[in-house]
Amino acid sequence: MKTMNKVIAAMMMMALTTTMPAMAGNNKHASHFEKVDRALSHHDAHKGNVYRPDVKTCTFKVSRHENYKKVVAKAKNMKGVIDAKWNPRTREVTVRYDAKVTSARNIKHFMA
């Protein structure tokens, strides 16, 4: 019985080692650890993922009577604003901005 278990274990290891390289290039089924490694990567060249202490975030509500597309477009065109995103569930606009150029108070004043 022990030899049968060893044979089964050896066959399972061979099966795993032959299928893993085939799965390596398949990003559709990336493991949890690969996703975490990509999320925590500090070598990302994208400017949105780099730690910048001067980049701040503010959130404000949009009334039901305002067109959210216009509000987001207005925020994105403002000087110092990096990104503006709409959350339809909470009816809020989240704005990322450069604190050296503008402030949350200026953004809210401009949006009113």
C-alpha cells in the first residue's frame, strides 16, 4: 500500500510540473499571489500608482438635478485635478488633485 501511495504522489507531481509552465502565460487565471504582487509592485511606471504625498482626494455629493457627466467633465478640466470618478451608487464624485496647485475648497467652489 505504501508503494502505491508513493506512485500516486509521484504521478501527481509529474502532472503538476508539466501543466504549470503551460499556465504561466495565462493571465486570465492568475493566482491570488500574482495579483497581490502586481498590486503591491513599487516599480510601476504609471503615475497614478506612485506614492506622492502632494496628491490628495476629496469627495462630494451630486444632486439628482445635476448631470453627473457635466460635473465630472468640469472637474477633470480644472487645473491641478488628476482624476475624477463618478460613483452612481452613492451619487458622489471622487476627485484626486495636486495639493500644490489647488485645494478641495477651490474644487468644491468651482463645481458649485
